[in-house]
Amino acid sequence: MSTISNQEKGEKAAQLLSDWVKRTPLESMPLNQFGKINRSRICKTFDISPSTVGSNDGIRKVFDELDERLRNSAPMPSRSHPARALRPSVESQGVSPAEADALRRKLARLSYLEEYVIWIPG
């Protein structure tokens, strides 16, 4: 009977996650309400405990690289994230990039609240 150690499980999980990140386009990555990579949702997909992200160097490195890639990416519309979908229309109105970013963050927070926390009559 062969059992694999926790270290081997961690290395395997990091490799699976790394392979998935390489195959998956950035615009298809799940985002949280703040427009950042939704680590907990990705961890749940790969059956990785969220606490493992902090303790496993390989997994942490994959997420850090993914965060950096998202920060450096050009704005892309996304049907799953309303703040990203607004980029072309907001910027075409002559709004400064800093102001547009602030509006996107506010929209993401409001969208999250509307969907998960409170009901806003419209």
C-alpha cells in the first residue's frame, strides 16, 4: 500500500494549478467582488484548502504570478464581471484612468452587495 506524503500532495496540487493557469485565459479566471483573482473559488475547484495557499510555496507562487499577470493585463471586457464590461464605454466618455478605476471598484462592490448582501430596488 503506497501513500503519498503531504509534501507530495502539495507539489501535485501546485503542478495541477500551474497547468490550469497556463491553459486558462485570464478573462476566464473567476474574480471576486473587488476585481481580483478569486483564490477561494479556484482552491475549491482543485480541492485545495485555503490555508494551504499560505503554507505551500508552489501554490503561493502560482497565485502571485497570476495576480501580477492580472495587474499587467490590458483591460478586457468580461461577461462575468460588470466592472470590466464597462471599460470601453467609460473611457470613451473622457473619464481619466484613475477616475475610471475608482468607478470600476465602486461598481464591483455595489454589484457584490446587490447580489449577495442586500437588495437594492431598481
